[in-house]
Amino acid sequence: MDLNRLRDDLAEKDPDLFSALTLEEDRQRKGLELIPSENYCFPEVLPLLGSAFTNKYSEGYPGRRYYGGQPNTDTIETLARERACELFRAEHANVQPLSGSPMNQAVYLGLLEPGDTILAMDLSHGGHLTHGAPVSHMGRLFNFVRYKTIGAQGDIDYDVLEETAIKERPKLIVCGHSSYPREVNYARFQVIADKVGALTMADVSHVGGLIAGDALQNPLDHGFDVMTTTTHKSLRGPRGGLILCKTKHAKAIDASVFPGLQGGPHMNQIAATALTLKLAAAPDFRNYARAVLANAQALAQSLRDHQVRLVTGGTENHLLVIDTVESFGMDGRRAQEVLDRIELTTNKQVIPDDPNPPMRPSGLRLGTPAPTARGMGEADMAIVGRLIASALRSPEDETHLAGLEAEVSALTARFPVPGL
């Protein structure tokens, strides 16, 4: 595949689209991606997303397709499933979910009945939209009961969690997060679930790559029934979802994904996932996973050194959350806009029991998977922490912000974006 020729063709045939593409590439090169749920995929993955597998419709599973011409699609899906099981020490894997939301929906719909009770983390305390937020379809279909964090350190209150589980008798207990800067006590979750006869599910979409790299605990090692993860965050693959489960749940999960929820899978995505899983099994990826955590610690320390208040006081994983109201007297939306001005990309974030609305929350979420993928280290994260604090303390000083933007550009120029 001649990518340069394809770019030339695009420039000629659709200059508006080509302009947007080149501007986005320039934005990614010049700026620094600090949103913890975003990353730069492996360069080897990009060509597979535009490969001949894009052309093939493959409803069904290997050996049981509804259309002909499937020998090669069966090969890549089997490779992806086998590699997923080996990497995550799972009994069964489904690699067909198109993204994280249908991935989680497939688990709920495959293992439960509408109206069943699910115990999951409160959205404002770090949970995810798909963990039963009232605005989600799953929140309307199932009876979600929510648990929260406590104290300045932001721990999950496992004693209250156990009391709630005994009272509510959930069919499923979900752990996992989108904005929780601490490690999860999976063993305690499993003990609580066993006590009330509930299934266990860990949504590790944010930290799937860190688990693959043996930098964080694997819920499956603690007896969890199901583990879900997206493939594009810390795993550095294509956008997609992955369900790992015990063999006894395999039939129900597979039927829930197809034909229950989805039609034909995206085989180009599955091919890219198969390659991602192979690359994630290599020693270099373990080094990457450890570096992500070290960089998060360095960034947290730098922010604390500049008198920035962090929700939970720090981090035990790849992300951290700034209380922007207490630290800078501004809401998270304004903080995000200020940092956009100097080419640091973050996202506004609610904090526990946030009094402000979601579009103007009290926090800002950031993480280190993407900077680490560019090759940045702890000294660079110390610089980034200083730049963040400096910008948010002088949000109206255009001359000062222009100087900080120049510093960001000088920093990112030393670290090329993988694949660009």
C-alpha cells in the first residue's frame, strides 16, 4: 500500500478533507495529548485499518459464518482470540465488540435479565457512563445501585460496598473506572460477590494495557467472571472492545455480541487488534506500561510541588484529576480551554459529589499513556506539571501563554508522534 500516493490522491480529489487531515496531524505533532483515555496506536496498526479486510463482511464466528470467502477472516479472528486469552490469562475471548459501550452492553444483556440489579461505581466518583448512568439506555433497562468513594484519599468504601451488596442482592457487581486514580482491590470485590452470590465484572478499559504489561493487577487472577477492555487506550491498538470471560459464560457472551447486539464485525479492526495483542506481549511493552505509571507519579509530584490539589492526593495508575476550583478558582471547562491555548490537551471532569454541572465541572482529568508512547520520561512530566500550573495561574495573560505555548512546542519537537 503506497500511503504517499493515497495522500496525493486525497489532496486532489477532496482538498477539504485533506486539509482537515493535515491540520489534525499538525495538531498532534505540535501539541501534547494528556487525556488519559487517548493514545497513539502502534504505527504498524494503522495500515491494517485501511487494508483489504475492510471489504469483507463476516457475520458469525470462525467456522460458523453466514457468508462465504472466510478462510482469512477466520485466521485473523482466531489469532486475536488466542492472543487475547494468552496475554490476559483468560479462558475465553470475544474480539468483535465495535467499541467500549457495546462491549459492556453485551455483557449485561448476555448474563442478566432486564430489571436485574447491578452494583456499580457512581459516575461522579469515577465510574463510566456505561456503568448505569441514568442518561444511558442501560441505566433505564437495569436497576443500577451505585457505590462511592470516601475521604481525601478517595478510596472505595469496601465496607459500605459490602453492606450495600448484602442489602440489594445484585446479580452483578461491576468495578472499573474512567476517572479513579487508585488501584482497585479486586480480591475484596470477589469476596463480596461470593458472599451474595453475584457475578463479577471488571471494566478495565483505561488500564487494559497496564494489566497486559503486568504493571497493574489482573482481575481474572482474582476469579472474576468477566473482564472488559477497550483496545485503543493504554493498549495502543485500534478503537474497539474486548470481552474476556470464564468458559462457562462463553456461549452467552458470544450470542449477546452476535446476533444479539451487533451484525457483521469490522474485520480490519480485528486484524489490527490481533497485531496489537502480539505487540503488547513483547518485553518492550512491559517497559512501556511501567513507564506510564512512573510518568504519572512524576506528573502528580510536579503538580503537588506547584500547590495543585489532586483528587485522592495523587495517583496509583495512569491518570490524575485536578480540583481546578480549589487550585485555581476556575471550573474545569475554563481550565481545559486555557490549556488548549498552549497546546496541552486535557478534558474537564466531574469530581466526587461535584456541585457543578457536567459541562462546567470542578475538575480536570489528565494522564500519561500518550506522552509515554512518544518517549517522554519523568523529567519531561515535571516540565509539563509546571506548564499546567503556570498557565492556569495566569489564564488572561496572553503574552505569558504565548511563551508557554512555545515551551510546549519545543518539548514536543523532541518526541515524534508514532506513526506520523
